[in-house]
Amino acid sequence: MLRSLPSGATCLLFLAIAQSASAEGVREERTFDNAIIAGFLALDFGARQLHYRDRATNGNLRPYDLPNGPLFPVAPGVAASAELFPLASQPWPVVRDLGFAGRARYNFVSSKVGEIEPKTRWFAWEFDLRGRIPLGKPGSAPLLGIELGLGRDAFSFTAPDATQDILPSVDYYYLRLGADARIPIEFARLLVGVSYRHLDSRRGPDGSTVPAAGALGEHFPHATFSGFDCRLGVALPLTDHLEGRLLFNYVRYWAELQPAAGATYVAAGVTDQMLNADVGLAAFF
């Protein structure tokens, strides 16, 4: 049949077949380090502590501990995250490792003040632009990551005004700049990361600009907030596209509250810290 084709067409046909066979032979093996899409679904166990420093108005500023005493994971919940690198299948350097990342978490938590049980919600979400920097062959060398994005971290109470007013209801809106690493160790992967959180500002009930920290920001409109988060975990490969993970996430916010003279709420500073432990499965393709 090929003899009936012009010699030029025969050459083109053989060239196309050879290129197709070559492409099949060098098709890139997918690992987490060069995946197009990856996702993580986990059970979450979280705890929170908020403490004031040099609290002067004790009657209307209440610390919060979940549980009472040392910080320890007790509130169950669910957590999920995903990464997408739309151009990961392309041969272009740098661009192929630019993508998006998102995370979300919800914990089922309750609280009680005397005989009152306020409706309590604890959730967080985050959306980032993400870049990854492989330091060698995917899957066998460290992988660095850089993220820039925004997020929300809320722990809120709904109760009668007098009760709700003294509880440390917070709703942080922040910009985030972070770095992380995935480091091969024998048959496992060590997961580490750290980032800085810069709190945004918003309009308060009286129209003034206050820190974007929920009721806490409204109580202390002149406060200067800062925050950071860090994570430490381990990933164990289970199949070609599946791994188990145990991950600890620690978040800390702090502020110099700077109350005005004669203010209703008076304290020198505040520290709000949250710890979450996630155990679950991650898949990548």
C-alpha cells in the first residue's frame, strides 16, 4: 500500500509514526512533584487558646481555651486542600510549575458560658497562587514551594448581646506569603512550611477603619495585628497516585491593643493560637 504513495508522503508518514512512538516512550511519569492536579482530604482535630495580656477590664474580656488548660486537639472536623498546575504537561520551564492552591477546614465545636450555650462556628479557607521549585528528579529530590494569597480564619459566637460581647469572637482576613518543602526521607516524605499573615482592615460599625479581626478588632480599633502559620507532617506513599498524610498546622496571631484613654475594653495585648492535626489521604495525577 505504501508503494502507491508518493515518496514524500511515505517519508512524512514514517516521520509521524516515529514521533508518536518517541512521545509515548518519553511520556513523563507523574509524581506529586510534577502533578497536574493534587488533592488532600482529612479528618481534622483542632484546639484554640486566646489570652489577654495585662487585662484591666476583667468583666467584659473573657479568655478562651479549647479545652481548658494546655493546647491539645479536641474539636473534630474535616479539612481539604487542592493544587492545580494547568501547564504541568508542557515542556516549558518555570511556567509549567505555576499554579493555584486552595485549602478549607471546618470544625464542629461547642461552648458554654454559665447556663448559656452560644452557637459557635470555627472555619477557615485560603486561596493562593503557587509556584514549585524541583531541586532534582521529581519524586526523589526535595521540592520547594512558594505561595502568595489571601484567606479567612473565623471563630465566632452567636449569643445574647451581653454574653457575645465578652467572648473573643474573631474573624481574621489576611494576606499570606509562605514557603514550604517536601523532603524525601527513606520511603517517606517530610512536609514543612511557614508563612507570614498580614491582617487586612475593614469598616467598623461606626464607619471607622478597624483591623479585620471581627469583634476583637471592633473592641480595639487601634490595635496592630500580626500572624504566622507553620506546618509539620509526614507523607507515606501507598500506591502510584495515593499517599497517606499526618499533618500538624499551627497558627498564631498577636496584637498590641493600644486602647484609648477611658475605653470600654482595656488590655495591653492579646495572643490567639490554634493547633490542628490532620490525618487523611492525598491523590495526585
